[in-house]
Amino acid sequence: MGVIMSKEFHRALDVDGSLKSRAWDFLTKLSRDADLTGLDLKIPQNAADRRVRTARVDLNHRAVLFAVGDSAEPMWLLAAIKPHDDAYAYASTLTLEVNPANGAMEVLRSQAIDATVAEFRKRPAVEDAVQVLPFQPAELVALGINPDVATEAVRLTTEDEILELAVDLPEWQQRVLVELATGTSLDEVRATYELDRPSAGEDPVAALERPTSRMQFVYLDNDDELRRMMEGDFAAWRTYLHPKQRAVAYRETYNGPFRLAGGAGTGKTVVALHRAAFLARRPGARVLLCTFTRNLAADLEADVRGLLRSEELTRVTVKGVDQVVRAVVQAVDGPPGPILGNSEQETLWEDAVRSAGVPADLASVLTPAFLATEYRTVVLGMAEQTREAYLRVKRPGRGVRLNRVQRAAVWTVVETYLRSLTTQGRTTFDVLAARAAQILEDPTLREQVPTYDHVVVDEGQDLHAGHWRVLRGLVAPSPNDLFICEDGHQRIYGERIVLSRFGIETRGRSRRLTLNYRTSRQNLAFAIGVIDGQQVLDLDGDEDTVAGYHSTFTGPVPVTRGFPGVAEEMRFLAASVRAWLDAGVPAASIAVLARRSAEQDRARLALQEAGVAIELLQREGAGNPAAVKIASMHRAKGTEFSRVIVVGAEAGVVPLDWVFENQSESEGPVLRGRERSLFYVACSRARDELIVTWSGAPSPFLPLSAG
């Protein structure tokens, strides 16, 4: 006999980790024998639903559950876990239903819904205001929305009011109302939530098969599944996917490369993990899951372990893309030479310009940054890396036009640079990518390299041309070959790339996620304000947009504070963090982010002097659950926190002045765009509260409404 676990039950264990061991004991007893001594199953007095029960978890907590299915041997749906008295009060108000519109299972808090509707009925109508839901109540009711809520919803004039009205509805109904309020059509809503599919009646197992039900519930039919959930960190994304996410991650076949776009917090990484796990469950499959940086790859590897059994994990390789490149080269050529650092590469480029005898008028353009980018985006993208190929290749988006004579001079510099590397016995990751692509394009050499049936890519916007040539070479063109997630607005490393140049055609096979799961509406609006007006192209070469991005929960308006000096700023930082800790906010859910190490060091000293335990996020990630996290904006990529303070958001630091020093004019817009995207990444890490501080003049990237 299995159990059905709700997301609310799951969240209680996430909030109070001390309940996990006792919840495990309770669940194993329940799954084996509901009459076992110690469970103390009781029906609350005056229960709205006679199937509801409470059961003892420990002396202070009780579970709220429903007996569903066969009355002789019921299946148990775990609705919540609460303190003793709260559990009885809560259980008496709940009902369990299957929504007739789409067959979704719902635990309803009817009294709370009725009370909210009654409060809204008392509010006076706003004259001459435009309603955000241009529909009739009957149209919403036909979708499965509570009739009383539908009647009030069509009167409302702001999205925040919609959220307030819908707060006690089942999650899928909340999402439908917000999506309709932000421009989603009725037809798209019907398709997403399967509203045209006939209901399967009251069968709970059949209801659980609906993607809409699986936003809130999971069926666990054996102890192994229970234990895997209990031993994990109870991250809800592992189990409860939105129907849009599930449809993308678990589609049986894509007839070629697929591209998933979406803003920060829309769940692209979640979908990538589930897609990799879905493919790895196929016997004999070889799956590569990769991303740009090693620390993000380490996070992916830890997360994918929570989705797969041990025998399935053997079919998945998780690596940073440069690790993939190095492995290809090493399999054929042996260990590569030492990797040159950024400053050493700059010196080598400067020496190459001088040695190549470049004309003075061109030498001023050929900065190390220009040449490194030219090599990554143009040279590495060429199928044949020869002088003749470079003289005729297209160079879209490079900003500087080069005639044939100038191109010949640039090619001479490139050859000089590469010869210097060879002479020194050194290399770079860009050069390794070129060599790896050559290996994979040679049928004989390719046989010496482990290849894959499926490649899943996260943070695709940060990969360069050489990376894409390597990834294309690692998997043969076929159904389900490449699955790519990207957000052009988070491009903090890579340059503009069009995938079709590398035989990766995703037009007609792409999807964009718009629902933000991480960030409150207020924080999302602030983060979008950071990138407002910045033109960004996606991996198909089309303009990316943040239009339609929305969140389904609210929070405080972000705080922005300027100070006359860093001492005052750091005192404010320490006081803010201390106030959160004193209010019971877990230390590990608080992060302090900065553009430079100087601001990180100041924050570390200020917090230590205030008696706050801190931990610097390094490559391998954090380990101390009792410590506030301090990180660079770059390191914060891929993370999320309840509370975030971005310090040092002043002119000259955001964007960082020295990034633009000694750069050609053509590189300025790209570098500035990268800096703006980096600030966007930092501001979009906060779920509940965001504070941005600076000393002196504020950053020009701050939204106009801030500062």
C-alpha cells in the first residue's frame, strides 16, 4: 500500500529538518499498517470531509491526512504536518476533491476561500479602471476556477489583487489566474492544464496521473521511494513540476536539438536535470549533462543523484564544458600542457601583435580582449581553421569591420600567438576546444573518445563557438541528441552565438518559460528593471525578451540605500543581517554578494565583528548550514537565497571601471552588457527580500525607481 504526499507536507519537513527522522518512522508505519499502535488515527470533530484524519508524528506534531480509495484498505494522502492543536483545527476545514474540469486532485480550504471572497465583496469597485482579466466569470468557471472566486476575479484591476484573492486556492488555480492576467490565452491555459481531457472520476490514482495534480502531489508506492525522498534535502523541484516543465522534460522524442529559454528563476535547470534523468532511465543510454563552470557542474551532479537510482547514475556524466573539452584532448593526445591564466594570455597577445608587425592604425584596435574574442567567436567557429577560411568567413556582431588586408594581419597575429603557446608548452581552454573539435571531426580519432547518445546543456548562453563544435561532435545528429537551456540576459561569460552555424538547428523546436518560481513579484520587477532596454539575442539569433515573465507570490519592495562612506554601509549590512538572524531566518538562506573581492572582504570583517558566522562560497560550494554566505556575483550564478544583500553597487564598481581599460571602442557595448547581466544575476538570487547598498554615487544600472 502506497502513500500520496502533498507539497505542503513536504514543505513542513523542509522548514523543520528535525522532523525528518520522526516523519520517516511515521511514514514507514503508515505505509505498512495504518492500524499499527502509536499512530493514533482520529477523525476531527465537525470535519468538513469524513475521510480526513489526524495521526501522531511525535508528542508535539500530528499529520493531517485523507483516507482515499478502497475503504477496507485505504490509500493515505498526506495533506500537512502541523503542531498538535493546529493540526486538528486545520483538518476540520479541509475537503478532498477531483476538479471536474481537468480531473486534478485538490485539497480545498473552503472556509479560508469563502472568507477571502467575502472580504473582497466588501471592497468598493474602482471606477474607470481596466480589469486585468478580460473574461466572463463563466469562462473562468469552465476552466475549473472556484465560482465565487471567478465572480470577484473579473472585477479586479491589478495582478497583486489577483494573487491576494487566490492565495488559498489550489496552486494550479492560482497559476491559471496569474497567467491569464499576464496575457496567456484561454486556449493555451486549456492545453497546459489539460482542460479538454475528460475527468477520470474520483479514482485518486487516476487523478494523480494528471500533470496538474503532480504540481502538488506525488504517489510513493514502496519503501525505497519513501526512503529516497526522506534521505534527500526535500527540494520540492525534484518531485513537483509545473505541467509546462513536465511536458518539456518528459517528452518522449524531439526530432533533433531542442532549446529551452527563460529568465532567471523560471526553472530551466530543473527541466535540464529532469530531462537528463528521463533519458538516463533508458537502458544503455549514455547521457552527458554539462554546464559552463565547474562549480555549477558540481551542483548539477549532486542534484541529479536525487533523481536517479544507482544503476541509472552510471549512464550519466556530469561535467563543466571545459572539463569535457580537456577529456576529449587527453583521450587522444595525452595530458595537455599547463593552462595559461588570463593575464598571461593578455601578455602573449600583446607580444604577438608586436612580433607580427601590425600597422599602427590597426594595432590600436587589436587589444588582447578583441583578439581573444575574435579567436573564440570567429576562428573557433570555422570548420577549417585556415588563413583562407578566415579571409572569407562572416563576422556578425563583431563591431569592427576588417577588410581583406586587415584580416590577413589579424591571422598573422593569431598564428604568432599559437606558435608562442606551442613553444612554451602551454595551452588555453580555447586552444583545447579547437583541438577537441578537430579530433571529433576525424572519424579515426573520434573512435578513441567516449561519445554520447544525448547531451543536455545548462547555461548555454555562456558557451563559445569552440564549445558548440565539441558538443555537436560528441553526439551524432539524431532524435533527442541535444537539449539546450539558455537565458541571454544572464550571459556573463560568452559572446553572441547562433547555433545553426554549428549544425545545431533548433528553430521550430524551442520553448520559453515565463513563470518565475524563485523570486517575489517585487524582486522580479527590480531585477528586470536592471536589464530594461538592453538588447539581447538568443541562440537562434533572435531578440530575447523578458515580456510575460511573472511570479505568483509577493514580498517586500526591495530596499536600496546609499551611504556617504563604506563604514556606514558596512554597519547597515551587519545590522540588517543581525535583524534577520534574530527574527529566526536560517543563516544559510542569507547571502551577501559583491562585484569585487574588496567588498567581499569588507562584508566578511563587518559580519565577523558583529558576531555573525560567515562562509565564503568557493568552487565546491558551501558546507556550513549555520553560516551566512558571502560570494562574488559570478559565484552566485545558479544559487538562490531567501534574503540577499548586494553591497558595493556604486558607480565605478557596477559596472567595474577597469574592465573597460585598454579595450577597443567596439568591445565597450559587449563588456557593458556583460556587467549589466552580472548585476541582474546578483539581484535575481533573492526569493523573499532584496537589499542593494552603495557608498558614494549609485550604479547607473540601478532601476530608475531605485536610489
